[in-house]
Amino acid sequence: MHFLEDAPLSGRRVLLRIVADVPYDLKKRPIVQDDFRLRQVMPTIHYLLDYGASVVLLSHLGHQDESGVVEKKNSLEPIYAHLSDLLRRPIKFAPSLFGADTQRMVEALKPGEIMALENLRFDPGEIKNSRTFASKLARYGDLYVNDAFGVSHRESASIVALAGLLPCYGGLLLEREVQVLYSLMKNPARPYVTIVGGVKISDKMPTIKQFIHKADWILVGGGVANTLLKASGINVKDSVIDLEGLETAKEILKLGKGKLILPIDYVWQGKSIVDIGPETRQLFKKHLNPARTIFWSGPLGKVEDAKYRQGSLEIAHAVTHDGATTVVGGGDTVSFVNDANLGRLFSFISTGGSATLEYLSGTNLPGLIALSR
């Protein structure tokens, strides 16, 4: 896999795949509600421009419907307007993916300038990893750069097919993601502690199995803990659990015996567990204090309600002690950490959710495979 230091950039037009799929609300100001992912790609954009390239930004926004396309209301124009403000540089926006007007905009682009294409998922070829669709995009550039680690687990045309049609490179963000996560997999300083929360255990099963082999302890909260507790015969009443993951939970309990640290007391809202209790917080801190490496994915409670985020807050502060390499990943966890103004205390915040967990499970991500061919 090649990265930007290997790329001949001066005078080249670069197709830069980023993740501009960020929370937004057209009725609010600012429209973009969380610009963390946009800020993380800015160093790559500055690097490309500083070395004499012009940049064509590529991204998607929103989920496809049954026909394989995204609703037209999901235009990227307001997202790129926000990114333009962050960069303090103009971004020329092409309202159509293809056509004479877009082609003219691309051809007129000068070194040091940026333009952006409309939502790639407006064309079904993006989801289908269509080589024909990717070939039409490839005509716009001399080089392809993937700085979209957060979607590199998807076999989309702009992630996989396009990388096979142009000289391809990983961006600065993608390079850093791979460096940090690879070190967690291969050579973490010990003790290595992982924290797993969130709702669905079935989605995290391959990663938890890997943690059982790699980590010294696995601290579990949230709906994942509820499901494990239920599987172990504890009455969690009406708490959120992953019903489809109960058999998976029983397997994890067997595999992780001696390493899994489950809650021993809880905060209740009626008949539902909504946070880890004070005794569990102390138990978790006991395992976190000596840790040299910590990875955290998934809130430990109902953090969207301020009354039930104390457990996650206390653990966040415990995680970020001196002397430990601390990495957080997953959209909900990252949003929680940033909302609590704790992001600066972590060694690294991954922009990936499923991509991060799949990488840590040992899965070869399609986007990284495409860059390595």
C-alpha cells in the first residue's frame, strides 16, 4: 500500500474519497451537527494543495432505499459549504455527477483549487461497486486517494473499483488509522484492556473473539452487557438486549472466562438497566489503572440522557490516565467523548465504526485490499 509521500502531486488532479456522511439538520444553524469527520480529513486536503495538486472531493450521504439509490434531499452541497468554511477555502460544487457542465468544471480546475461532486449514492452504480460508474469518475482525475477509512469496509465503486483504475494512495488520515489499529492488533503495550458497550452483541462478535485472544481484560457495559447477563441467567427485566445474539453471548461467556468483566450493579430506569452502577465503576477502574493500552467502543449506558451518562463519564476519565495509549472508536462513543469535551485526552479517536471493529477482528477491509493491489 502506498501513501501520500510516494505520490507525484504537482500539477495533478486528485480524486479524494472522504467521509462527508455527517449528522446534519437543514433547519438548524450550523447545519452540520457534528463535523468531527470533516475536520479529520482537512490535513490531507491541505497537504494535496500545498504540493501543487487540485482536488475533486468524492463522498456519499445517507442510506440507499430499496431501489439502491439515496433520496435527493440528501445533497452534499450544505456539507461542503461547511467544509469550505472550516478550510477557509472556496469549494466549487458540481450539482450533477456527470454531464457537460461538470466536465467543464473539472477541466477548468487549477492547482490549489478544490471542487466537489454531488452525492455518489445518487447513482446506483456506487452501491453496486460498478466498474462502469467508477470508470466515469476516473476520467476526472490523474490520481486516486482514499482518506475514507470509516467506509473502507464497504465494497462501493468509489472505494474499490475506482482504486483499480488510477494510481492509488492512502491519505494521511487513513495511514494514521492503519498505523494505530495495526499496533493494537499486533503489539499493544500491556496490560491491554478493551471496553465494549453499545447495543448489539452479534455485530461485535468477531471483534470480541479477537479481544479474548489479544487483550488482558474486556470490560463490558451497555446492551452488550445486558445480553451477556441474560445469557448467564441473570434477570435483566425489560432491559435492552440483543435477542438474536443470545446464543452468541453464551459462546462468548465460555470463550472469555477469566477475561470478561461484567457489571456487578446497575442503574435502573423503571425495569430497564440504563447505566453501570457505582460498584461496577470502581471494578472497571481497578482494571484500567494499570493498563498501558486501552481501546473503547460503545457507550456503557443510555448516554443520550444526561441522567444516565455518569458511568461512561467516570470511565472516560479513568481511561485517559498518564502513561496509557488510549484509542476510542465507533460513532456513538466518539460523539459522546467529543460532546463531553474529552476528545483531546485520548491518544487517538478513530473515524471508523464498523470499519474499525472489522479491522480489529482481523478482517481484510475491501478498501485497503484495493489500495494494495
